Amino acid sequence: MKSTVVDKAENGWTAAVRQRRGALLQRIALGCAVALVVTPMVGVWFSLSWVVLYVACQGVELVVFGPVARGDRGEMSTARKVAGCIALAVSATVFGGLSLIMWQIGGPLGGVCAALMLPAIMLSSMTTAARCQPMMIASLAPQVLYLLTTPFFAYAFGAPAPLVMTAAATVVLYAFYVVITWQRISDTTTNLSRAHAEAEDLRLKAEHSLADHTAFLAAVGHDLRTPIGAILTGAAELRAPDSQSRASANLITDAGLMMKALLDDLLDHSRIGAGRMTVEANDFDLRQMLAQTLQLWRGMADAKGLKLRVEGANGVPRRVKGDVMRIRQVLNNLMSNAMKFTEEGQITLRVQAWSEEPSGYALLFEIVDTGPGMTTDQLARLFTPFDQTADGVGARYGGSGLGLAISRNLVDLMGGRLTVRSAPGQGSRFTVSLVLPKGEDAEPLVEIVEESRLDIARSLVPFMPAVQPVVAAAPEPTPEPVKAEAEVEPDDAGDQPLRLLVVDDHDINRRAVQLILQPLGCEITTAADGLIALQRCEEAVFDVIFMDVRMPELDGRETTRRLRAGGGPNASTPVVAVTADTAPEDVAACQAAGMAYFVSKPLTPTALIGALQHVLDETAAQARTEAA
């Protein structure tokens, strides 16, 4: 209890000191105004001298309370408190003393002016000393004493006794009123301060809770991607001889993709809520992105007997700058929503573009469907997270109810707007408006498209470099005729298999990579952590290293940094980051550590082989450049 009282007293001192410091210029301006008003009565030199004395008192007060006003931490000492009260009392005495001069020089009329001035000064002192009783007493006591001289001056100037008594009672009542008002202001200020402190405490707790929640989801998401990746990989590798088994494999794949979509939505929603979601601005081919989006949904539209149309694609610019992954995510969410609720008719993706000064394009994407439409109540709830807008929607169509909410947040992050118009029986029209800068005049980015493993494997063969194992020095063999480079048989490039190192602390992930890449004829070495990986890199030379980012003991980024700095046989070997963390800052951290590329979890054959193809292409291009 004692500690609480001390804390309240310290808070009261601090609040009052800072409030007075904030009103310093106001007090000086008031003193100058009063001096100007009384100059005709007391003379110019007296007014100037009084102003200088009053400003000097304010300076002393500023020096005494300076550390507290600046916000320096530490308990305010008793000596400083006493010195501060003395400075306040002297300042109030100097200001209030002017009332005595006004009575003596101005007579009863001067006394009227003094009687009007003193209450105003008392109110000002009362408000700037809220919650601190010692400061209130020090600043108000001289003013009250000066005000109590009013009956005596009135009597000295011949006022009747009843009028003198009335004046004395009025002064006492006013002083009592000032004290009561100060108490109420202090109580109100204390309550407000307590409420603010409680609100700040709740805010901090909410932020910590949100941070813990986000970290928990990130950890769970990372762990869930491992079994999901294994499910998708196993289903893709299943060579089923009969239709029933193939149907079962397709069911497993669909279930895995649904789990992945739900997990991605939850993680995106969590990142947006925590303010960690960011968007990038890179060059991309807008027409190619639209074509890929339509191609993705054409099969589902055909299966449902729907027409899928695109309008205006030829009128949009080819090269723009933006976050292609997030724009594609928004369009896919809207297409999925339209496909989900449209049973017959058509779905149209309409695109419009026009120049936007100084160097950009205004883009309008419209997804129009012929579905059942929505009521006003459903439209009001449409972008609410986890809200399916109608009973039974989640059970019938699945999904988390996060897609549209995430889409609107992503569009907002990109500086655009996502709106919807709909009516029962008239379908729905979702509109995305964005302004994107013009892209550089460069060739379109190469996108990894859905190809069969056989096609990708064939494309890898010309770029598989021969690997020379590290062996001990031996006597030089007898020279033999060597073929010229032009005479080398084409198949010689594929004689030596690719040597890959797969580093992951989860055995199921290592097995998944082996399952995907071993049919290509790759020699795969595995390591369960970063330290073992560094040992493997001292024992053999690898063409590519697949490195998990999150690992105990030594994570993937630190392992890569040590590999690059060690100068061993694999110091320049391309390292592909395998990670569930694909935020821009995570990708940048991987690049800074020396990683050449990354592939996101859960692993899929297309993504893994596409990453392998990318780094091999880069290696081959670099080798050709060095040879030239």
C-alpha cells in the first residue's frame, strides 16, 4: 500500500511539472499582457522591471524542474521538491504582488482591477498543479492571501461594514471553490491516467499475444508443411495399375492440396494481422500472368460445363512492375470464388488498362459470374474473416472463409481497391483496381510451367556437367590422343550423374526429395543437420545442395555462410534454400547468406525440379561466360 501511495505521489509531481512546463510560454505571455495593461497606472519602467523579475522567476522554476520536464528517469529528490515549491511560491508572490500596487496607486478602481486579475491567476495555477497538492499549495497560497486583503483595502477606502463583510465572505467562498475544483480536476486526471495506463497495458498484452500467436502459427505451419509435402509427393509418385487405385491417389492429392491451401490462408491471415505482410515491386509479364491464370481454371470450368472468357487482354501492357505472386493470388481467389458458386453459364475475366501519369498504368480487373448473386446482408459480411456468408457454405464447398478477406488486404497493401456488386439472381462482379509502374524493356521472365517429369528430365541432360571426384595424387598416365571438343559425343554430357546433397532435419523431407530426383539418375547424399552437411562437403564435390533453412543446432543460412567462407571444394556450389518462409525479408536473408535460389514447402515435383533446372541453367551460363 505504501509503495502504491509513493508511486501515485511521484506520478502527480511528474504530471504537474510537465503540465506547467507546457504552459510556460502562456504564463510569460500573460505576464507581459498584464504589465502592458497596468503601464498607464504604474509607469513604463516599473512595468518593465516587473516583467524582468517575473521572467527570471520562471527561469528559476525551469532550472529546478528541468530534469523532470525532460523526462529523465529516477525518483524526484526531496530537496528538488522543496526547491520547486519555493520557486513556485516566489513566482506567485511576484505576480500577485502587483495587486497591492494597483490598490495603492489606482485606489478603489485599481482594487477592482486587482480583484478581477487574482481569480484568473488562481484558476490558471490550479489547472497546472493538478494531482500534486504541494505544488497547488505553493502556487495558490500567495494568491489567496492577496485576495484576502480585498476586504481590508475596501474598509481603508471607506466602504461600509456590511459591504466589507460581504467581500470577506465572497473571498473565502471563492478560495473554497478553487480548492474543491482542484480536487475534482485531480481525481478526473488520475482516473484518466489510470485508464490510459490500463489501456496501454492491454495493448501491450494484445501485441504480445498476437506475436505469440503469429509465432505459433508459423511454427505449426512449418511443421505441417513437412507431412503435407510428403503426402503430395507420395501421391504424385504412386504408379497405380488400376482405376480404383488411381482414383485413391487422386483423392490423396486433392486432400493434400486442400490442406496446403487452408494452411497458406491461415498463415497469410496471421501475417496480415501482425502487420508483417509486405508486397514487392518487380518486373513481370502481365499478359503471361493472365494467360497462366486462365489456363489454371480452364480445366475446372470445362468439367463444370461453364464457359470461361477473357476480354481486353490484348489491350493491357506487357511489362509492368508489381508483386506478381500476390496479384495472381488475388485473381485466383476471385476465380475460385466464382467457380465455386457458379453452376451454369459463364465466368468472364475482363481487363482494362490506360496510362497513368507520370509513368504507370491504371489497371482494372473484373471477374463476372452468372451465379446466384448475394443479398445485401451477405455483401456486408463478405470480407469478414472466417465468415462463409450463408449457413452450409463451408460444409458444401469447403474453404476457410479467409480468401476474400486476404484478397482485400493484399489489394490494400498494393495501394488498390477491391469492390463487389451483386444482387440475388444477377450474379456477382468483383472489381480490382490497381496502379502499377511501367516495367523495364526486357525479355519476359521465364516461368516454370506444368510439365511432365520426363520432359523436364530430358531438358536437364544437356546441362549436367561432368563431376571429377577428389582423389589422391597419382602418377600421370601415358598420354593418349584426346578428341577435339567438337568431336565429343552428345551423350557424354550425361555419363556422369548429378551429385546432390540434401540437408534437412526431417527424414520425411529427405525421403521426399530422393523420391522425386532419384528417377532422374541423380546420386543423392543426405545430411540431418548443418554440421553433418559441412562434413559431407569436405568429403565430396556436389553439383547442387538443397538446404533446409530451419534446423536445430546450425540453421541453413549459417551453414551456407560457413560453407562459402570455408573455401572448401563446395565453396561455390549452388545452394537451394528449402523453406516454408517465403516472405520478402526471408528470401533476402537467404540471398545474403549466399543461397542461389529457393523452393517453398511443401515440396512438389514441379517446384523441386524447376529449382534444380534454374540453378543448373545459371551454372551453365556462368561457365560459358568464363570460357568466353
